[in-house]
Amino acid sequence: MYMTGQVGFSKRSRLVEDLTERIRSGRLARGERLPGENQLAASYQVSRGTVRSALSELQRRNLIATETGVGSFVTFDGVALDQSVGWARALADAGSDVTVELLGIERGGAADLVDRHGPLVTIRRLRRTAAGPVSLETSAVPATGALADLPVRGLVDGSITATLRAAGLSGTNGEQWISTVPLDEEAAALLERGTGELFLHSTRTTLTSDGTLVEHVESLLDPARFRFHLTFGDR
């Protein structure tokens, strides 16, 4: 029992001191968000409990601050996904075997979105595991500046997140709606499921500080693999 406690303390101390050095040296800049608990746990090969304890110590030292509010995030097979880095990266960080298939990039978008946000480019992607498809995503981004030629040039590194960042678009606010919908014939065929099968339906809109559209994405998600998690209060 004594040895177990010492090992746990050693891992916590190593994590605290390493993060402290990264913060004080400027490698983690002021205002920069720390990696998520799951990512830290995997990187340092410790439990999430050890991560939480280390973060509490950093807060006690006034090296990090918590935020108060409400937030929601997606989980895949129980692991939280950081949507801000893009799902390809988030799924890879979660250790999943999900691959992405680009179905197409074309100018135009849903009429109501065009009326609201102006000219758009629409990107459709299918994500699959060895067992079959798990999500179908339709993303609309503004057809302005560097993004106007997206159907010709393609995505940067195959990533919408990297493409938006390269175009100088960064979201600061938005909203997300979650529901369930029966799959129509086209979606069912792409997802290799039965027509009418219920899937999670996520609609997420990300905007800049002045209200300019960054991305509007509608996702059909396999409810056996994806969940939505809500947090509130100090975090």
C-alpha cells in the first residue's frame, strides 16, 4: 500500500512540475487552453484522477484558471472529443480506428443557409471504422477569399479545421442542437443501414466575434458509438 501511494504521488508530481515548467517557460502561452484530461492522461500515462489532482495543484499555485459556465462535447466510445481541433485529430487522439472518406466539395448550399450567410461551399464526408460507417457529415463554409476555390484546390491536409485556419477564420461562439432523425434512403445507403433507422442528428454553427459564419455542420452519428455530454459549473 505504501509503495502504491508513492508511485501515484510520483506520477502526479512529475505531471505538475512538467506543466509548471511549460507554463513558466512560455511554451504554454498565457490564455492558451491546456490539453484535455484524456489527452494529458494518455500523454503522461497516468489516470484521469491523477490529471485532475495535478490540475488542482496548478490552480492552487495560480498557474491556471478555471472557467464557469456550461459546455457540451461529443464522446466516441466513451472518450471525449475536442471538436476545436477537428474530429480527425480528436478521433486520432482518442486512439480510434476511424478513417474519413471525402464524398465531395461543391459550391452552393442549403437555400436557408445561403440566405443567412451568403455564398457557400459544401463539403460532405463519411467516417468509418473496420466495422462500417459511423457518421455522415455535411459542412458549409463561406465561399469567400481563399475558400472560394475550395472545390478546385481541396482541403488543407484533408482537414476542414486546418483549411479554415489557413483562411484566417477562427470561431469564438456558436450553438449546437442535438436530436434524433430517421435515415432517409440516401443517407441509409451511404451509412450502410436500414432506411428509417434512428441516428443522432447534430447541427453545429460556429461564428466569428462579429457574427461571420465560420462553419455550419450537420452530422448523422451512430448512437451506438457517439454520445453528447454536458458540463456545468466550475471546470
